[in-house]
Amino acid sequence: MVALELCTLAVRHDELTKANIVAASLFGDGAAAIVLRAGDGGATRIETAGEKLWPDTLDIMGWTVDPEGFGVVFQRTIPDFVRDHVGPAVAEILARMQLTADDIDRFICHPGGAKVIAALERALALDQGTLDHERDVIAACGNMSAPTVLFVLERARAKGLPPRSLLTALGPGFTLSCVALRHAA
């Protein structure tokens, strides 16, 4: 699977709004790939997956499209939304997976930025600083949109995955996707 984001293609030179300037400074191009295979189980396997889409949230994060290109929709309230809504959504997704937060040994999160990482730690009832790989990736690479979480996964794998991790990603519309990973020692 390859995740490729060319965020710089969305820079709008015709619309130098605050939102577009902030988006251009926060998001960069990136690519990541992961080999997935069916069958033998491997060292790490996808156990299950789930998603939550909040209705009527296109005004929080996303894109507008017009003849000149994409326009970013990027509200300053994203960290607040994450802090207030992601915890219950993760619990809901885990319940559908027949799991609880206590079953998760490590969260591997898409790090939207420093404020989003702090909001994720609060939402998931994690100690401040727990999402260390997320902070490292943001500091080293910035936010490359979709590929960023795979960079975090790569760092987590290099340090050694625990028996069960939950990979999470946030997306436009406002969406939360979760993938439970099982790792054999």
C-alpha cells in the first residue's frame, strides 16, 4: 500500500487567506509505503478496523474545490474537537471491535500537529508525552497528511511493538479511522 500526498499542489497563490497560508506552512509533501500480505500471519497483523464520521463537520477540516484548485478548510477548533470527541469515538469503535482501551498497549496516532497531539493525549487519557513517536515525526518531517501515520508506525516498529496497538488517523469531513494491530513477539 502506498500513501502519497502532494500537499504543495494545493497552495493557492490566487487566494492568500490566513487559512491557506497556515495550511501551506503546516502541510508538506510525503510518501510512505507498507507491505501487507494475506495468509501466514506475519509478525504484525491487522486484527480489525473501524471508522467514525461526524455528520455536518465539513466546515472543520477539508477542501473546497473550484476551477482554480483546492481551497483548504482548516478551523482553529480542530484540537478542541479532537479533545472533546475522539475519546468517546475510540471507545465506540473499540466496542464494535469487542475491545476496550485497557486492551490497547500502545496508541499510534496521526499527529496533526503539536496541539492535536496534546488533544489526543487528553482525549485518550494518556500521560502527557506518551505520544513521543508522533512528536518526533512532526518535528522531523512535519505533517504530510495521510503518509504521516505510517512514519509514526515505522518508528514504533523500530522501538518494538507491544502485543496490541491501535493505529488512528484523522481526516476531512471529520473522520476518525482506527486499525487494531496484533504483534507477535
